[in-house]
Amino acid sequence: MPGRRRHPGNKDAEQEDATQGKLPRGFSEEGGDEVNTISISEALTLLREKLDDPDRPSGAAAKDGANPVLQKTMEYLDTFSRYKDLDTVRQLRTLLIENSEANAYDEEGNETDSLGLTGFERAQLANLAVETVEEAKNLIPTLEPRDDQKLQQLIDELSTLRKFQA
């Protein structure tokens, strides 16, 4: 199946620019039909769960090497996954989602220090494993308007998750 090519005169192609947060249709929160973005670590966890599902007959065949594409995908995900165990991936997801809602509230109704991250930004922060705000904003330009102090706090928490995972 050939890949989708964009022609130079395509109006949609000109409007797409990840550095400005202008993502293809489906990735934008404004479109209403956003694709659920996940990190490499989450993708690895999901595939492992599917392959380990005893009720799924194709799982055993995929593990035995019957599907070389799946095997290569698993190798790639394992190589580049920053968070390896299930509990850490869950904590990662929770932490990033807490920082994605513009006006998030805790259990007592108090407003939290959410960064209002988009799905794309969440996935990039998890995948890139940045250590500083400057590095994060250079690699993910859409983070530029975010509060430096809150962003550094999130980066520190992500770094702690990576360092102390089981």
C-alpha cells in the first residue's frame, strides 16, 4: 500500500507545522476527533499485553516469529522505550494527563498547577526524556508559552520516574 504523498500545492500540507502546533487532521484538539497519542513506552506496554493475552490465538504465533514486522516493531519499541515496567508507565500516563487539562482540579476542588499540555506534547515529553526546560522548549517549540517553573517540575518528576523504576 503506497504511502500518502503531499503535493507542494496542497493547502493542508502548507498549514501543517509541528513546531507551531499545527498538526495533521486528527492530532489537533480543535478538530474534535483527536487521535489518542501515546508514548513509545505506552505502545510497548499495549503490544506486550495483547501478545500475552491467552485468549488471543494470534499472540502465540507473533511471539514465535511468524510476523517479522511485529517482531521488528517490538525491538524498536523496546530499544527506545524510556519507561520499562507497567507500574511506571501507568504513573507516567497519570502524571502527563494531570498536566494536560487547562483548569484541572484535585479531589478537594482546588485548582492544580496544570500546564495544559496537548496529546502531542505529552508523548514528546515522555519519548525525548529531556532534563531541562531549555532542552524541552528547543525540541518541542509548542512548549514555549508554558510556565518554566511548572515545566521544570514536571521534567524533574519524569526524570525521577525513569531513574527509580522497578
